[in-house]
Amino acid sequence: HFNETSQIYECKKDESNGHDLYQLKLYWDAMVLDKEKVTKGFLIAPKHSTSVKLLVEYINKLKDGNSNCYNLKLKTWKDENIDYPEKIISK
């Protein structure tokens, strides 16, 4: 595993919230504890609230267990070219 890196993902079907972002950070921390080199983490959802956008900026200023800054990114399903409806309407 010389010089290998990993990216992690947390995917949600509804608008993201602070708990979702915290879960992604926990995955990052667990991988650091397992001696994995994590370079990016992505939270993918139909949309992200203003509070989540502010929180990701704050978290990315913090350092992980390897003294590296977190590198968490917010993406939407549309950003990833995935046609995922915001709401599923049942008939």
C-alpha cells in the first residue's frame, strides 16, 4: 500500500444536515486510526443547508490525527451527473 490514498463518501437521499457531515468526519478519523491516508471526503445530497456549508468550512480548518487539515467537500447528485430526484412521489 505504498503511497496509496483514499477518498471517502457519505451519501444522502434528502438535504444534508450537521449529523451527516459529522458522520463523514468520523469515517475520516477511523481511517486515520487504521493508518490509512485519506485525501478527500465527500458528502453528497440533493442540497446542503447554509449551516452545513458553514460547518464544512470550520471542520476543514481543523487537523486530523496525522496533523493534516480535513478536506471535506459538499457535492450534489446533480454535480455528480446522477439523476436522483429530490423527492420520490408515490402513486
